[in-house]
Amino acid sequence: MKSKNLLTGLALASCLLVPTAFAADPKTDAEITEFNKQFPMPTGKMLGNNCSACHGTLGAEFTEGMPSLAGMDKQEFIEIFTQFRDNKYPTIVMHDVAYVFTDEEIEAMADYFAAQRAEQWPHLNDDGTIKQGRMQGVAK
Amino acid sequence: MSLSRRQLIKYLGASAVAGSGLFGFSNQAWSKKSAHVVVVGGGVGGAAFAKYLRIADANIRITMIEPSPKYTFCPGSNEVFNGHETLDNLTFNYDTFKTRFGVNMIQDQAVAIDYDKKRVKLKSGDFVSYDKLVVSTGPDFIYDAVEGYSAELANTDLPHAWKAGPQTAKLKQQIDNMPQGGVFVMSSPDGAYRCPPAPYERASMIAEHLEKVNPTAKVIILDSKNGFTFDKHYWHYWTERHGYTTGDARISWVSEQDGGRAVKLDAKNKIITTASGEKIKADVINIIPPHKASKFAEDSGLTKGERWVPFDAKTFTSKVDPNVFVVGDMVDAPMSKTAYIASNQSKVVAQAILDQLAGREPGTPFITNNCVAIISEEYGMTIADTHRYAGDHFLVQKRISEVTDDPYARRIRAELAKNWQRTFRKDIFS
């Protein structure tokens, strides 16, 4: 059995037993970054869509709890996200979210959110259907 | 067989029937040549899929097959037990999908897949044809893991309430009617199940409620495991608040190695027998059964005889048929079974289908699970899982917030949990 298959088998087996027992992969951050280079980087949309549960669809949830990301200045996004990643100051959760991202991925997310309209979701046409026109990050 | 116009619309999708204004989205000039994407299941996975597919593509035809007219979110439903949440607030109908997202809703149950003819058979006997099919039914339960328990009991006297809705209300009522000093017993399962910390969150919400209205009542968790997500947080706070491990503990937790596995139920006399032979008499019993893939996934062959549904890691394509995609709690993914994960898997599938239909190679998937759980209204904690595509599997990176006595750090995460639940519901259903 190839080691790769063995890894998969272990991953699946531990999931079936106790999901919480599936600890982080033993590789270091640097090794993980190196490992990931064999695959194309996920798009800014793919990465950024993971934020919607807290920050709203297309980053366009404007609440008292979590900041909106839609329309955020690119450099500001990069700066604050990088500081989260590097644990420059204590946060509630973002340092634990951000530590996995590369510089290139952070920039791709910054581009994605900078291109979204800073307007509360949902973005509706006059007849109540969803607008598509200015939607960014959709694969061409 | 002759079909009425209404039936035609129902089974072909409104776009296949010219000039239809019946569903309120006739302004969307869909071409008859647009691909027809059918999703089985209107839970978080199916709903997120339909919504995110529509956001990305105005023209694609989407049909959702879901037997229930309403959906009740599981996230947040534990707080029904301490009165901080209501089922009404967690319950949504599908009007938004019909009007805003232009989804053809079929209120019926999918019972089979005809892979050769690319169509889904419905309980009513009719068929829905697809170009791409997404199956997101959620899990089913292994009731007989505890001898004497059954689906019938779950729907009547002994709700598991692991699918939020009427069973949640029933269990809440039973707890509220418990005699002073009564005993609530929960059985927590092994294997992968929905939301790993949720049994302990539920027990904590019940204890918080009982502390006020029934302070001498006891909560006993019988576990088929020896640890669980956030366990150190729970043990720490239970000790502080509920006298955990003392002789007068409001919450007790019995691990598998201490004989905590529930093996038998005497439903009539409300007695649970554990693996170590101990018999526990309870006033209210909440058995959370182990999970497996849904009956539909089994019947349609998607499980290939396994407990969970195998899939391709890049696109979540079924191993059975390349035009069928699988997401959510029924999938054999090395990921926690959470609504958060299901929604992100669905976004991967939506993009993969758009890529395939456009003749592009699907991109690299990326799936996170950034979840929040609570022990009380004043103590929350967070988990951040990242799943990176690694060819035939996923690399997982995981971080959990640290146990803390800092009241701010506790409270702000509890507030974060509420904020997350509300934002997440909007992300999926609005």
C-alpha cells in the first residue's frame, strides 16, 4: 500500500471512529505550504466563500458582531488579515482562522471582497430576483 | 399518459414551459438549452447549493426535491431548551427559493435514481430528469444501536431531537414537565454524527435551565466515547457551575471506558441499561442514535454498501456516476458533520458543476469549518478546521480556543455564537 493511500485510509478511519481525534496533519506549516504547491491555488471566490457563514453572503452582512468584508479596501484587508495570521494581537477567533493562508491567498481574497458591493445582502432586482450583473469572482 | 400544464411545469421545470409566470420568476429568460440541475434535499446542503448556484448563474435551471414545506435549523436548536431560542425563529419555508432564486420546488420525496436515463424517481411515481444531480439528504439513524429504541419511539414518547423540529418541542416539554429532583439521561453516540459538541451543548443548556426551575434535578450523559470536541471546556465549566464530579453534581458524564455506553432501553419503565450492566431509571430519556448515510443514499446505491457515501475529493462527485454529486452529513468526508461544512461543500459542487458545464477543469476546492459552541449563555468557544485538497484526500489543520477563566473571552464567544447562527441562517435561506 502506498503511503498516500495509507494516509487516506487513516484519515477516513479516524473520522469514522471519533471526528475529534483527527488531529492536524503532522506536517509543519512550511511543509504544508510546499505540499499545496502541487495543486493550483484555490480562487479568491473559493476561499472567500468560506467566510459567508459569519460575514454574510459575498461578505455583505452588516451587523454589530462581525465586520462586513464586501467592498473592503484591498490593502486594508491584506494588512489586517496578515496581522491576524501572524498573531500580532489577540482576537476572538480570526487568528485561529487566518494562520493557514498564504500571502497569495490573502491577496486573492482581498481582491474578491474589494470587488463586492458594500451593500447589505440580499442584492435584489426591482422584481425581487437576485442581481447577477456586478457579481465578481465568478469564473469567466 | 397525458400531463396537465401544471404537471409539466412541476416535472420539467418552469423554463421548459414557455411563458410561465406561475412561479414569479418568468422574467428570467431561461433558454430551453440551459442545463437542468436537480438537488435532492432542502436542508443546509441543498439550500446553500441552490442559492450559490443561482448567484453564480442566472440562466441555469434548478429544481429542488424536498418532502417538507419547511426547514428548521439544527444550529441554535439546543438553546430552545433553556428558552433563549424558539423553533419559530429557526424555521424557514422555501418561498425565497421559489421567487428570489428561481428554484423549481417539488414537494415530494425522491426514492430512486435511474442513472442510465438520468432521472430521479419520486414517491408519487413521477420522474424528474437531470443533467447534473446533487444529493444532500442528510443522515439517517441507527436506532437499534440501543436495543429497544426505534424510529417509532423517537416520533412519539422518546424523541432524539437530532433533527430540529417537532421532536425538539416534545423533548423541551418533557424536560419542563419533569418532577422536582427528576433525572434526565442522555445517550451520546460514537462514530461520526451531526455537530460533535452538540450533545454536551444540549446537556449544558438543559442544566442551565434546570438550575433555575428545577435546581435539584440531575443531568446524566451516558457516552459511547472517551472524549469529545471541547471536552476540557465543558469539564472546566461544569465543575465551576454545576459541581461536576462532586457527589451532588447537576451534570454527570460517564465515559465509554467507565461503562457509559447505553445498550438497552426499557421504554415503558424508562430504564436504560449500560454496557457495564448498570440500570438507570430516568424521568426523561434522550437517546441520540449513531448515524449513517440516508436510506435514499443506500437505496440508490450511492453508499456502495458502506456506512457513508464515497466521493471524489476534488468535486464531490459520487463514485457511482460522474453526473451525480454528494454533499453534507451523509458523505464519507474526513470532516466534522456540520451545517457549516455542508454549506461549503455545496459551494464547491456549485462551482464544479458550472466549470464542467462550461467545459473547464474544476478548480481546487477549499473547505473550512469555523464553528462556535456554547456551554452557557456566558461561555462560548470556537473551532477552526481547514481542509485542503490533497489529491485523493484532504489535509486537515485544526485549532480550538483555549479553556479560559477570563469572563470577557468566554462571553464574547457566546455572543459570537448567536451572531454566527443568525448570519448563517441568512446566508443559507435569504
